[in-house]
Amino acid sequence: MNKLSPKQEKFCLEYIKLGNGTHAYINAGYSEKGAEVSASQLLRNPKVIARLDELKKEAQKEFKVDRKFLFDGYMELIEKHKDLTPAVAKGSYDSIAKMFGLNEADKVELTGKIEGFKIVLDEGD
């Protein structure tokens, strides 16, 4: 694989930390002008995509984040906060899943109410 430029590497590290392309782009030392569009272009660069995948896998191992961790945390949140809807709790954990690259192939469907909700985990194709 071809090496990334120092700014591209910094962008990847910032993106993993922040989960926001525009902010990562600016923090990497690029210009604020056109940052949103340029960050979007960087996020489609095959070398950047490959590096982000590597960093996500490293983060998963370092922080011990996997589907079970997310599912257990989600269930704990629902049990502790009875007034919280499953969709709101799921949104919180979707953000974490995205940060660690766990949501791209996984689907989680929530239906029902707190008293009778069900969770269906689809392993994908």
C-alpha cells in the first residue's frame, strides 16, 4: 500500500478521534476553506479508507469494543433508564459503533416499547 502524506495520516487519526470529517480535516492542518467538501473527498480516497479501517481495528482491540460490548451497554442503558425509548438508546450506541467501524455490516432493528421491545441482530449476508 502507498504511504499517506503526513497531513492525510493526521486526518485519519483525527477522524478516528472525532468522527467528524470537517473537524478532522482542519485539525490535520488543512485550510478551513472548503473543508467539508475536501474532507468528504479524502474519506473516499482508497488509501485513507484502508488506513481508517486499520485504525478502527486497532481501536476495537485497544478499547475492547465489539458487538457484545455495544449490545450489553445498550441493554444496561435501557434497564437503568426506564423512560428512555429504545430508539434513543440505540442512537447513542450507533454513534459508538460508527466510531469503531462496527456498524457498516451490522444491522440492528428495534421495535415495540420498553415493556415489550425486541432486538433482532442481523449478521448480514
